[in-house]
Amino acid sequence: MEKTLIDQYGRTLNYLRLSVTDRCNFRCYYCMPEEGVNFVERKDLLTYEELEYLLAIFSEYGVNKVRITGGEPFVRKGIMDFLEKMSRMQGINQITVTSNGTLDRDQMIILKRLGIKKINISLDSLNRQRFFEITRRDKFDEVFQCILDLLGMGFDVKLNAVVADKKNISDILPFIELTKAYDLSVRFLEEMPFNGSGSFEVPKWNHVVLYEYIAAAYPNLIKLSDEKNSTSANYRIPGYKGSFGIIASFSRTFCGTCNRIRLSATGEFRTCLYGPANTNLRDVLRSGASREELIREIVLAVAKKEKDGFEAEARQAEAPKKSMSFLGG
């Protein structure tokens, strides 16, 4: 009998978002403070050997898609060797990576050789000054060149832009125009309460407002068919090479078809981004637990997955929201 991870609502969970580090070389305002970030010590991170061990279990239980996240994955020493080993793991059919766009050409060449062709780049502005204000780093030219290099090498590139009032609204239409010349996808995300500060307001620019704003400028936009389990509603402007999508990351309209589980760099296992950790697999593993005991922890956590992100969030309503760099997105 095929082993699968199925929650209490009958959803099959086959997509793991795996954070390999909480560190990042940017300081985006919505993710972490500019100074005073308390990064975890190396000994508290899951080792690559532990990650491989856990991945083998997840793969055995039907996880066939893994997204590598951070922090910024490429700041962790040894990441390319880990990805090479991961690419040979039986059962994992698709590996994707989310980056801030500071990976170098040598890393791109290795990724292509390994068959890792899907890359998400976090980019919130096409304006150099606004990019600096958002990331607190003067790296726009480097990031945009990285995107061009990835496209030139045949990668499937998606740009993720977190939309926030009084921050980057004037970038929305330029991002749409970017899809005219380039075969990439831009996804606009509602702002989420994961800045590590505990202070957050409901986003003014939700998915409805975003759509209406774009549709007013492009009344001829075409709705595309969305993939199963897609978090984005996707569109294209006639004659444009690329496409764009809107992700209701705060409104959480996609929870009913969720197929995701998450493992942080320190072993926190979550069945929902908005909820508390269900268990810490690092601690279970280092306590000397057997493989069967680890599996039991995972299966039990999955079985209790909440109906949606609002129900999960209610379980930790009074706790401050952790930084997205810690959670891994």
C-alpha cells in the first residue's frame, strides 16, 4: 500500500518547503529588523546529514516536491553539495529554490546541471532607490542581472513581490510591463504578519484591490488556468511573453487545496505557515528516537492539520509572529 501524508480533511500533503538557514544578506523591512537580529547558532541548525535523513522519510511518505528556502539559502556553506545529493534522492521529482537573487553564475551552472530549473526570486521593486529602502542593501543591479542571467540560461523564473501601501505601489504596473519583454512570471503577494516585530496591520492592498487596480490598467487581461494546489490566481496580457499572478497570502483563499508542509532550519515542523510548530523533528531526532518514532511524530502532526490558516493562527493568537527568515516562507 502506498504511503502518503493525508490530513483530517483528506488533503494529500506532498510538497515540503525546507528552510536551510535563517540568515540572509538582505534586511527587508517586512522580514527582519535592520539590526539586532539574533540568528541561531550553527549547532542548532539541522545538519545536512539530518536533513538528508528526514528527506528520505518524507519521500517515502509521498513528498515528491521540495522547495529550498531560507533566509537566503545560498549563504549557507555547503548548500551546493547538499543540493547535488538531494537531486539524486529517489522519489523527489522536483526541487525548486527561492532566493533573493544574489547567487552567482557558477551556482546557476551547477543548478542547471542538477536539473533544478525553477527559481523564485524575491524582488519588491524595479526602482533602485525603492529597492534599497525595502532591502536596506544597494544590490538592485546585481539582482536584476541575476534574473537576466537565469532567463538567458533557460531557467523558469518567478518574481515574488510583496505589495505594501506607501512602499511599492508604483512598481505594480512596471512589473506587469516586465512580462511584455521577458518570459517570466511576476506574483504579487499580500503583505503578511511575519516581520518578527509583532506589529502588523491588515493589508490595504489585498488580492481584490490588487486585481481591480491591474484590471483598470489592462482591461483586456486574460485569466489563465491555475495548476492544482496553486496559491496564485494567474493572468496574462495579450501579446506579452510572460504572465503574472496574485497570491492572497494574508486573505488565505487557497487553504482548501493546500498540499504543503514546512520544516525550519532548526527542525520546527509546521503543517501551516500561520500556526505554531507541531513538533521539533531536530529534537526528536537528537533524542535518539527511532525512524518509526520520527514517522509517528510526522504522521500525527499531519493528521491534525487545521482547516485553514485562520484556524491555525488562532492557536497562537497571543504569541508574537516570528520573522519570515526563521519560518522559511
